[in-house]
Amino acid sequence: MPWTLAFTVLAMIGIVTLALVRTLRPDRQASGLTEFGVLLAAYAAVYGPVGLGFVMVYEIDPDLSGLSPFVAGATMGGLIAVLVAGGLWLATALALWVLRRPLELPSRRVGVRWAVLLVGAVALVFGLAMPVFEALEDRSSAWLWIAMGLFYAAFFMAQSFVVPWLTFLRLPRLGESPDSGDLQPWVDKVMIRHGKRPIVVRVYEGSLVNAFVLWGIRGPWLLVGEGLLRKMSRSEVRAVLAHEIAHLLRRDHVRLLLSGMVWAAAMTVCTMLVIAPLYEADRDVFGVMATATANTLYFVALGFAMRRMEYATDRVAVGLLDGQDGPLATALEKLALLKKTPLNHKSLTHPSVQDRIEAINRESMQRQQTSPALTECSDHTLA
């Protein structure tokens, strides 16, 4: 009963907060603590009812003993995927609606394919893991620790690499797009110039104005949105692609993979020492809270690292553009304009556009100050 009341109050606070912000801030300029509060309120509005559902299921205590371990695990995995991933998407969409900002989505077909594959992948991972965990009942066994670590690693690989790869596998190549121009040859030239093999560039369907790197099976891909090709100049598109190529040259996708393995190891330790004992003591709500806390700490640390990564990638991208920082700064500003995002908006993984442009300008000024000094030094040497 206390948990039912707590989740009900949580949901009501979230809904009221969202309604007030939506009514009182119609200018899309909410930022800082207001924006963070909107995101928290959206999570409360979404996961308050989810918490009530967990409490009701716990009180009903359905008997699943008649199901095979694989079916029971797959059912649990599918429900978790729907609740967690679906809840995150719903909360994000709700927060953006309150802030009057557009929700950046691919075409409906690609979005549905992603959702179905994600639920199926998580269900499969849970289904395959459940018989193993039932066979390894001794929590002090080293095999159970290994199995738990492999489970989290497989979960991370499935949702971070396998599902995106399957989702975008059939997208057309950039060279097949009427809006591509000479972009694919330019990308190949940049890669070869830096001693790398040419990469596949695919076109992201719909009106998406963005580009990103995807780790394929044989090598990384570069995906570019059709909206980016249509609404930006060629120099601006090259600047955006240069930023993504810089991620590849810096091997940032490998860094993200390693961060996922660190998360898997940390979650294994947390599960075995904290989360599992809470469930064994019939403190399911505390188990859920411990899981959410551990994952939140990981995402906060990952966000800090990725924001630093973006600054470093911008510097490399300017070098790929032969030292011309103007196109990248203009492209970043235009991206924010097209997405109707304030220039001072900071996300979990990216600094604000304003901060990135200022960093690019500072880097450019330092190069300009250094170049004359080098030239003068060279002249004295020749003399």
C-alpha cells in the first residue's frame, strides 16, 4: 500500500509539473534546471504507472512454473524491453512535446523495425540466459559470475550493435541518392588519405537532419539523413560528415564498445552483491531502484566522457576540412536551427552548439597565433 501511494503521487507530480511548464514556457527557451526538471517530470509521469504495475504484479504473484525456462525468460525479457525502452522513448517524446521541440525520428517503417527487433533481441537474450541461471543456483559459484557477465555483455551488444545493424541493413547507399553529388568520392578520398579503407555511407530515410556512425559486421558504416542532404549546402554536409569521419579515425566507436564492457562488468558485480540479495529478500522495489541507480551513474559518466569526445572530434574534423573551421561552425548552428533547438541546449551526450562553436573559434585563433610565430622562426633559421 505505501508503494502504491508513492508511485501514484510520483505520477501526479510529474503530470502537474509538465502541464505547468507547457503552459508557462511557450517560447522553447527552457534550459538548465528547467529542462532537467521537465525530463525528470516526464520520467515520473511515465514510470509512476509502470511502478504501480510492478506492485500489482508482485501482489498478484502469477504462477509461471508451467512455462519452460526459455519461454519464461523470453516473456520477461520482452516485457522489460517494452517497459524500459518504450518508457524511455515515451518520456523523451513527452519532454520534447512540453518544451515544444521536434522529436527526431526516422521514417515510421524504420522506427517500427527498430522497436520490433529490439524487443525480439532482448527477449532472445533473456530466454537463452534463463535456463543457464536456473542451472547455476549457487550464487557464490564462479560460473554464475561468468554467466552474469556474459549476459550483460550480450545484452549490450544486442541493443547497441546487432539491432541497429539489422535495422539499417537495407538502407540505400549514398551513391544511389540523387542528392549525394560527389559526397561518396569525397568521403573515400579522406579515408584513403588517412590510411583507412573506404567506408559504406548509407542514407537514413525520412526527413532526419543528422548523421552518425554505426558499427556494422565487417566494419563501421556512416549514416546520413536525407534531410541533411536536402537542407544543407555541400560544404555544410561535408563538415558534418567530417565530424563523423573524425569519430572513426579516433576509434570512438571502439571506446563506446569498451565502455559497454565496463558497464557489463560493473552491473555483474552490482547484481551479484546488491541487486540479487534484495530480490532474494523479497525487496523487489529496492532491487528495481538499485538497478536504476547503477544504470543512471553509468549514463552520467558516459555522458561526461562523450561531451569531451565531441570537442576532440570537432578539432579533428576541422583538420579534415583543411583547417577551415567556418563550414563546421555554420553546420552546427544550422543543425540547431533546423531542429529548433536553442544554441545553449546541452544534452546528455553532447555539449551545447554555442560551446562547441566557441571551442572551434578558440582553436582557430590559437592556430592563427601559432602560424606567424612558426613562420618567423623559420625565417630566422634560414637567415
